[in-house]
Amino acid sequence: MKIAEKHRAARQHILEAARPLIGQRGFSAVGLAQILDVAGIPKGSFYHYFESKEAFGEALLQTYIDDYLIKMDDILGNDDENAAQRITRYCQFWRDTHIEGQIGNKCLIVKLAAEVSDLSERMRAILDVGTRTVIDRISKVIATGQEEGSIGSTQPALMLAASLYQLWLGSTLMVKITHSSPPFDHAWEASRRLLEI
């Protein structure tokens, strides 16, 4: 393996190892020593892979968003289902990820958005582009559903997609507050009514 490939692999290992820790505790609450400890990297090595903790946070968020979009494409791109079924599976995936104790898979956008948007303009911008991309993908499926008739709402697809995404972000915060799943039940019922499915 070439030096550049080893460097990329080690960098990716740090990101993957630290993600559950950041997802559980937040960005500011986790120090560099904890990141290196969970990654099994010698102390002092952090700056060999990232120029700053902010650069680490940027890479963490971008990697999370890239992985999330791949999963989204897998769910929403299933041509064997109509658009309403694909949106239903996406909502079910969201729910399952957050109530089955999968700490490492929980939404970093929900966990970090308020915190890092005030700390780092570059991290905020990554979140902004990422969430707009997610909404755009949902919008395309909704537009398909409107054309094929599986989604009854005639409201603009982009507005419906933004409303749907914001609804599920909010319900995820309520699940964190209540430690119970009814907010997802409410979000699903509201989603069905919003989209008319």
C-alpha cells in the first residue's frame, strides 16, 4: 500500500472510530485525547491527519453526509416500488435507526447542527449543503409520486420535501427529549397526511 493510501486509510479509521463517540457526546465535549484513544492512534498523531479539530469535524460531517446519501439512494432508488412505498421505507429507516439503540448510526445532523453551526462557519456550510441535497433527493421522489399518482398532494414537491425532512428532524429531537417513540408515530401520521398517501 502506498504512503498516500495508508494516510487516507488511517484518516478514515479515525473518523469511523470517533463517530459513535461524537454522536453520543457531541463535538465540543470530546477532546483530541479521547478521539485518539478510541481510534487507537498514538497521542500527538492527530495533527498528522487533520490540521485542526475543526478540520476533523468538517471531514466527519462530510463523510457522514456522503454515507447517508448512499443509503438514501439505496432506499429511494428502488424501482420495484412506487414513490409512496419508497418514502415509507425511508421514514421507517429513519425511525429504526433512532429507536433501536444504534448509537454509531444516529443522525449526526440532529446531534451536531445547533452546536457546530454556532462554532464553525465551514461546518455549518457542510450541513447546509448536505441537508439541501437530502431535501432535493426527497423532492425528486415526491415529484415522481405525484406523476404516477402514488402521492396525492399537489403542493410543490420541493416544499413537501422540506416540510417532511424538517418534520422528521423535529420528531427526532422530541424522541431524544422524551426517550420514547411516540413522536415518530406522530411524524409518520403527519407525513401521510402531508403527502396524501
